[in-house]
Amino acid sequence: MAPTDAGFIGYKERRLLSILNKQKLERVLAYLLDENEFLGPHGIRSLSRYHLEHPFVFHVGAQEYKVQYLPAESNTGMFGGNSNWRGPVWMPVNVLIVRALLNLYAFYGDEFKVQCPTGSGRYMTLFDVAQEIARRLSGTFLRDADGRRPFYGGTAKFEDDPHWRDLILFYEYFHGDNGAGLGPATRRAGRLWSPPSWTSSGASTANFFSRPTAGSLRPGSCGNRWAENRREK
């Protein structure tokens, strides 16, 4: 059963079952939406950029080990070698974050706003924050002001060749600072690979915001009519 104290009663008297109350959510989002920490130009990084200059270091005997922000490929053969969860943007993480923000927006409504990016002075609802993250994700694949797609990583063949420049590859993960595609794409070791489903799910999330509005996620809207009918029954 969801808590019934004031901190867990929100828009239209909705109840919230969450490990975060409003104050803790604000603290988490302050880090998540900080461009010097997790918020990158092309989505939420898998590790804070703070750890580029401040790695976590520990010693076992005479051996030193450290966890450092690595925006691209791994610098160690551990955990499969080329796969890296210490900096790059991974679509599954971003999809879950966007979905969570939309759920929380349905509870808090328009009254709850946070700075996005942190320290910018711009305040957004959680719906707007989710939309901003999705915009950054989609920007990975769209042409920028110079006509280049960030996920190509500046590769001239892909950028300029008319046979390649509009071929959208879905990579496993993406550079935490510039959005370049990393890991397997649609071809590896001479065999065709299907686009990684987790990356295509990120593209679907970005496309999601071409349809609903913030109001469609609130009680009484068409988007929530089915759920309300279920509750009435």
C-alpha cells in the first residue's frame, strides 16, 4: 500500500509508491541533469563525468584499481573488453529514465519543476525534462547545424558518401561526450546483425514525443481514460 502522508499525495489525489520522496527526487535530479555529471549532449551518461578527474581508486596489496569516466571504449579487457558501462550513453538506461519521469509527472503535475540543466536557471516540469532527454537522444542521429550526424563520429566516408550518408546505423552504445556510435552496429565479423533492440527502443522513445502532450498523461485525458475505467470497475 502506498504511503498516505502529504508527501505521497499528488495531482488529483494520486498516491505514489516510490523509494524517493520529493526532496530526495530533487537531489537525484540535480546530479542527473548536471552537464558536468550525467547529462550529456546526447543523453544520460552511464557514469558521471565528475569521475574523469576524480576516479574511484582502491588498492589490493600492491595493485591499484580504479573506476574512471570513460566516454568511449573500455581501457581494460575486463567485462568483455569492448563493452563499457563507465561513461557512454546506453539507450536502455535512458528509456527507463524517460519512462520513470513520465510516471512521476503524472503524479506531480505541472507544479513540480526542476532546473534543467542544473544551474542553468531554466525550470522544467518532469514531462519537459523527459522530452529534453529524448531530444538529445534523437539528436544523435539527426543532422546538426553543420549537416553532420553525430553517431557517425566524423567518419568522412559515412558523412559525405551519398550511398552512406543517410544510412542510419543502430550501435550498441554511444560516446558520452560527442554521440559517436560504438560497439556492434548492423554488421560484425562479416555477419549481418539486426539493429540492437535496446537502441531501436531509444529511437522509439524519442519518436514518442511527436504524439502526446503533457496534458495527455494526466487523469481525465484520452491517454489515461482506459486506466480510469479500470479503476472505476
